[in-house]
Amino acid sequence: MNGKRFSEDKARRNGFYLALAVCLVAVGIAAWSTYDAVQGYLSPEDGASDPALVSQQEEDVRKGQEDSDPEAAKKAGSAGTVSKASSAAEAGAQTVSKSPKAAPTKSPAPTPTPEPESSQAPQVPATAPLYEISTEMIYPVQSKQVDKAYSSGAPMYSETMKDWRVHAGCDIAAEAGEQVLACGNGMVKETYTDSMLGNVVVIEHGDYMFYYCGVGEDFLVQPEEVVSMGQAIGTVTAVPVEAAQQPHLHLEVRRDGACLDPRGLLDGKN
């Protein structure tokens, strides 16, 4: 009786050990399959780039885990699903990042605003002449007879002073009291009385200064006054330094301070 019970107990223990051995073998096989699958997934040389092979390895791992531990198999399946979803999301992100960027739009150039036209009248330059320069000259008295010519720097005998001296102008015969006329358009620069030349009117005619000498007791024009050709500026009287001569007008012409022959301008030769 005791021997039979001992045999049954021994048989149960053997069965238990056999079952334990089978379980250990199954767990070892499952662990090895899992390790091999993970190594294949991480190593590109093992064909990890092949989706079919990776799926087959994952399926083998899942089956091995189901055989050994159903709960572990469920967790592995969930992890695989999450991993696949993450991979899909990363692939979508890479696709979006590779899409061409939209070309930047250029804003239209601003339209220039036209400047308002000035309503002010154009200003006359300060250097503009105040009179029109005459292109021709006239004799200041009716007669064009020259009693004593310009000496060009050479001394001439003076009947009044009884000596030899330079004659800086020309003496034009005229009637006493005859009007003296402006030889051209110009501006009066100066009026004065000289002890030798009498009353003198200086008029600017363009680039030339005309000295009208012996023009009476009263001046008919004033400094800074603009005159026109033929305008009366005085009357013929005596020139003190030439009082011994017949009535005449003593006329001198200068340019840049140098004396010139008046007849060259009056006759249009200069």
C-alpha cells in the first residue's frame, strides 16, 4: 500500500518537473525569439529596411509570447501598434518638411507722389541788367564835328593852359546851351563838378563808362537813374581847362579804367 502511494507521488513529481522543464524551454524559446527580433530591428544589415521581414519577425515574437505568456503578448501588440503609429507620424512629418516652400510675394513698389508745382513766379536773377545794352551809339550833340581829337597818350598843346598835355577825350563842336543827349541806353553812375572839366555826368553804357564834361549848371539826371538813348542829360557850357576854345562838349570814354577814343564807339568802329 505504501509502495503504491510512493510510486504515485513519484509520478506526480516527475510530471511536475516535466511540465516545468517544458515551460522553461518555451520561455527560453520566446526570449530568444524576442532578442533575435529586436536585434534584427536595430541592425540595418539584418534586413530591417524590409517591411515584410520586420512584420514576419514581429509576428513570430507575438506568437512566441502568446504561447508562453498571453498577457505579455497583448502588451507587445499594443507597443507594436503605438510604434507603427509613431513611425507613420514621423514619415508624414518628413513629407511635409520636404514640400517646396512657397515663394515670397513681392510687395508693389510705392507710387511716387508728384510734387506740387510752385505757384510763385520765377525770380529774376540779381545780376540781370536793368537796361538793354545798345548795339549802336549816337553822337551826344547834333554836330558830329570833332574840333580836337583824342591824343592816344601823346601830349598836345593847350591854348588855354599854354602847355603840352595829354588830351584824354575828344571835343565835339556844339552851340552854347544845346542839349546834351545820352549816347545809348545806360545807367547814371555819378554826377560831380570838377574844377578843370566843369559839371560831369558819368553814365555806364554796357562795358564802357562815358564822361560827359561841361554839361551846364544843373544836372538833369541823378545817380542810379536808368537812361535811354537820346535822353537829355544836360546843356552845353564851358569846360574850364578848355575855355579858350569855341563852345563844345568834352567827351571821354573808359573801359576797365583805360581811356579809349570816343569816335571808335560813336562811329561803330569798336
